[in-house]
Amino acid sequence: MLSVIICTYNRQKYIYNCLKSIADNEYSHREYEIVLINNNSTDDTEAECNRFRKDFPQIDFNYFVEKQQGLSYARNRGISEAKGDILVYVDDDATVNKEYLSTIAVFFEQNIKAMAAGGAIYPVYETQEPAWISKYTKTLITAYKDEGNDIIRLKGKKFPSGGNAAYRKEVFRCIGGFNTELGRKGTSLISGEEKAIFDKMKTINMPIFYLPNMILYHIIPAHKLTKEYFDNLTVSIGKSERLRTLAISQTAYFKRLLEEIVKWGASFVLCIGYFLLLSPKKGVKLLCFRWNVTKGLLSVD
């Protein structure tokens, strides 16, 4: 059985369509449940969830409120409330394709050693894509992911996006839940909780895969394309990496700082390349991204 876990905070505009896209899947509603974790929303999220319950009474829909603020708290609550053996996390500002659930179910049934999987993520802009978006900044702003048309094992530093990921429940029994020091809390953009999980999985050689037909369409509103949001997000990425690596060891943090130096070199090369291609805005934005991440990494708050 699949447990589709949706953790939500103030997404009344998107949550109904997110839930509806799951209910519209070409997969028997008897084979899955939806676990909705409302992380103290102050808008009409609850009303939208009740509208979904009324419109789709055949769906096993379970609604909970998690009082401790933070995405990791909500994700951990989802683990404890889920009845299924396969836990599927779907972002609350997204929709999924009609083959989404069957793709996951068939894969885990046929690959008994697979412990986690993630899929493709394609942005759906509410406004026009800005000129400064490159394939690098597109990934960090929209969570864009496309690893090709084949099922592959994700090795090295590749891992799924936390908002489009499925795990066997035993993963969390083995390595524990999401680190509550990481993950978004209210309007804070601190992240890295899913990366910490996948790092732990890889340390003990738990196989993680990419499924091309496990597709999530991520809605990108205009405010996520502003300079203010970009700066906040990218500084938060650096802060998240600091927290994540220090939770491992001082050595891990030092290695991450050395890695940042290498990334600066690559960023300069890419920036020059974009200037030569007459796309200077993309190059400049890459350097802004790098600067903000470094600032976050060195932050002490």
C-alpha cells in the first residue's frame, strides 16, 4: 500500500489541485491513502482540504494538524501516521501525472532491493521565465530535475528532490526521521533535511533510483522570481549546508568549505561562457548565487 504524504503550510491556492491530481490518477483508490499534514496554516487550507474530502469521498483521506512548526516535524508526523509500506512525499504547490502512483507501485514491487526513488520535476511558471534563468539557477529556484528517459540508480552526489520522493517505510526505521534542525519553518527557507536522509542512505548503501515517469509539475509564482526571494533562498542554502555538515562533523563542514572554493572556480568559468554567448544576465546571476551560498556557509546565526 502507498501512503501519499503532503505537508502543507499556507497553500490554499494550490492544495486542492494537488490533491485532485492524485485522486485523478489511473490507479485504484483502494491501493493508497493520502496523509495530509497541516503545519499550522493560517489561511483557508483546511477549508480546501474539506472541499476535497467532499468532492472525492472514495479516497482514503486522513487529515492531521502538526503543531510543531517546521517541514521536518510535518514530514516525521507523516511517517508516524502513514499506514502504507511505501511513503510518497508530494509538494503542496504541485500536481502529478496520471501514471504517478502506478509508476511508483510497480517499481517497488518489481525491485525489492530499491529503498527510495524520485522522479522528474518540471516548472510551471505563473508568469514568464526570466532572462537570467540558466539550467543551474533553474534547478535551485524551481527544483527542476530531468535525468533522462531511463530508470537509473542515483549515485555520488545525485539524489531526488524531497518534494517528489518515495521511500520504503523501513528506511526511517533504520536511519531515523528528518532532522528537525533542518527544513523550512514558516517563512524560513532553511532546507537540506532530505539531503541528510539520502546521505545517510548512501552511507549504508541503500539503493536510490530515478523514475522518469514519476512526474511532478511544480508551480512557480511570480514572487519566487524576485531578487528578494532569490537572495533569501540562496543564502539559506548556504546556512542549510552549514547546519547539515556540522551535524555530521567539523571535518565534514571543512570539506564543504573546500568544495565551495572549487565551485567558485566553476562559477567563474560558466559566467565567462555565458558572457561569450551574449547571455550576461545568466552569468551574473550565477555569481550572485555563489556569493550568497558562501555567505550562508560562513554565517554563525
